[in-house]
Amino acid sequence: MSYLTHSSYTPRFIEIYLSSDQSISADTATLVNFDTIRGDAGHGVSLVGGGNGRIRFSADRHYWCFGTIAIDRDSETTNYDTSFFKTDGTQLTAEEGNFTASLAKGNFAESRICQLVFSPTSQTDYDLKVTGETGTLASDGSNLIIIEMS
């Protein structure tokens, strides 16, 4: 048995964001079309070419993602959500590291936050989607901050 073991990690910071506003015309799960990425050298996150915002994470690294999504909504009587989805269209569960902010009934704020915490053992692609609202995603309030440890 050994004690006081530790691992050294290199932290890297990545930002993924929209370069312009995005229209959402259906209240079904709509992919946030992230199109710009910047970050520290050597990070393992990328936007999938032709994936319309799909995010690719490298294997054998630890990720903490924190996103804010701001929307100019068409309606103020509905509530909407943002969440991470697998490429097959199924929503990630809390057990898989997906956490969304729940608002009290009647609270119709113009933005939502989301979090994803996971450590993939193989290259993994995920989508961030908005569900339950139509309107315009604001480029100046919608982004994803990722801390990667490898």
C-alpha cells in the first residue's frame, strides 16, 4: 500500500464562442453553432469540421466546461434549457457529468448556464443544444469556457 501519491497536471484554458448571432427557429433541441475557438497551446479541444458547432475532446484528459447561453427569446411565457448531448442525439445525464441550471417556475431569464465534467478514455464529440425556445442566440453572451487538465 502506498500513501501520499499524486499526479502532476498541466492546466490549459480554452474558450469556444459564436462569432455572430444565431437564429433558433424551432423549440426542439437546436445545436449551438459554435464557430470560434482559442486557447492555450497544446490543448486537446477542437470544433469538428462541418459539425456545425460539435465539440471534440481528446482522450485521457480531464475537462471542466462551463457555458453561458444568452437568447433574445420570441416568447416570455415558456422556459428553455441548455444541455450537452451525445452525437446520437441523446442528452447526457448527471451521472455522465452533465449539469444544467434549473429555474423556478415563472422565472424566465434571458440566459442559462450549463456545466460538463468528465474524463474521456477515447476521443469524444458532444453537442451543446438549446431546447424549448425560439429566438436569437446572442454572440456577445454565449460562450463555453473549458479547463483541461492533462
